Amino acid sequence: MVVEPRVSIIGLKCECCGKRSFVLHKDEYGLVCSSCGHVISAGYMEEGPEWRSFEGGGDSRIRVGMPLTSRVQDKGLSTLVGLKNEDSTGIPGRTKGDIKRLRKWQQRISGSASKERNLSHALSELNRIGERLNIPNHILNEASHIFRIVLERKLVRGVSINVMAAASLCIALRQEGVSRNLTELSSAWDLEPKKISRIYRLLTRQLRIKIPIVDPLNHVRKICVRAGLSKKVMLEAEKIVRLAQRKKLTIGKSPIGTASAAVYYACVLMDANKTQQDIAVAANITEVTVRNRYKSLNDHLEYGPPTHQID
């Protein structure tokens, strides 16, 4: 038996019996006289937490599920009929046919239009590639938002859904300054880089999106980690990149090519046993690009003359 707390309020007494002892019923939001049971006030304001636990524990703050997200077709607002053939009481078999029928119609209604089917396919591909490439959730949300805008403006006619989704993800990565080149995205999606690049330029032009310039420093750490280089080589390569930026040697050059050349330059200065082919494989570019960018840095930078002969 739960005993309700008794309270006394200065200046308040019961209208029927005149007593000053009351019982506060929080469940009914009322103030009741403890002597005669007369309801003094039925408009009591609850001062407890606004959340309620339905799992038996008082510390649980779970309310209504996951927040809204652009990575789901309906943004997480719909109800999905589960695979278990049982009703709300947990008794299987009694409503097995009804639940199967509800599940079938729920699947038909959710993907009835071609627009919804394209959106569902694109979002599932974005989530799959994001998990494969270890892309943060906020970038996937931005890519999903870009694809929704593209779908609303009907820019996907005659273009593959995978290509459009890959271009949307590429734009989101560039906006956030994440160093992922086009070759990684094309290999993950099994698409040609030229197709993604063409749709990427189309979307940036049609949507009037200003893409920030990629900093070559964002690629230095990744290349050094893949090539198995030490932190000293990485810091030296970052110094070379900053010096090249001050002398405006990076204008019009590929950021990953400049970063790869700076890493190889640092390996030459620090006597690290790495060839141009090793750096090219770590950066996923050609060896010719590393050689040309390294020669340009070696000719214009006065940064400790290297003792290594250019290949």
C-alpha cells in the first residue's frame, strides 16, 4: 500500500470540515483533504521530470525512439510492421493472417511511387557505402539532404541513381573538408570516375553550391599512415606543404598530388627508405604525378637541398 504524503499549506483550509491537513495525489494532479476527502484543487502542476519510463526503471529517459534523420526514406516517422506474427498481447497465431496482410500492404504503400523507390534505393546505397568507407554520420546526413533536393528538382532523369548518390556524397565530403578522392568512391560503388565527376560538376552548377578548396594538409596524415611513415616525416611533410602554399606553388595543382610530393620530399630529407612508387600506392595516384610534383617542389623551394637523385 502506497501512503500519499500529507502537506499543509499556510492560509489554506478545507471548505467542508475546516481542517488544514491535505493529501497530494500526484497521479490525479489533485489536492485532497485528509479528513473528509474534499478535493481542494484539481489543477496541480506536476513538478517532476517531463519524461516517463515504460520499462520499470525510474532512471530511463527513453521517450519516443530515434530522432529525425535524412538517412531514412520517411525520416524515421513511419511504423514498420515486424516479422513476428503476433499481436500486441504477444499471443502468436491468432492474428497471423491479419499481420501478414498489414505487412504486405505496408510494403506496397511505402514504395508505391517511383520517386519513393529511387529515394529508398539511394539512401540504402549511401548507408552501405558510408559504412564501408567509415564515413561519419553527419556527412551521410548532408549527402542524403543533397540527394533529396536533387530528387525534388527532377535532376535525376536519365542518370543512374548510384551515380547521383555518389556525386551527392562527393559534394558532402568536399563541403566538410574530408579527404576522400574520387577513385575511392568510384571503386566502392563500382562506377567509372568520369561519370561521377560529370554529375558532380552538374550538381554544383545546378544547385549553385560553392565547394571550398581542399587543403593538401588533409591528405598528408592519411598518406603517411598508409605508407607506414613516422610522425617526424609527417611533420616535415606538413612544413613543406605550408612553405609551398606561401610561395603559391599549390595553385591549380591537385591537393593529393601536392601532398604526395611533400611526403616523398620529406622522406628524401629524413632518409626514409620509401620510393616514389610506395608513396603513389599509398596515395592511390600514379607514380608520374608524384615525380612531377616532387620535381616542381625541388626546383622552387629552398628547403634543405635533397641528396637524392630524381628518378
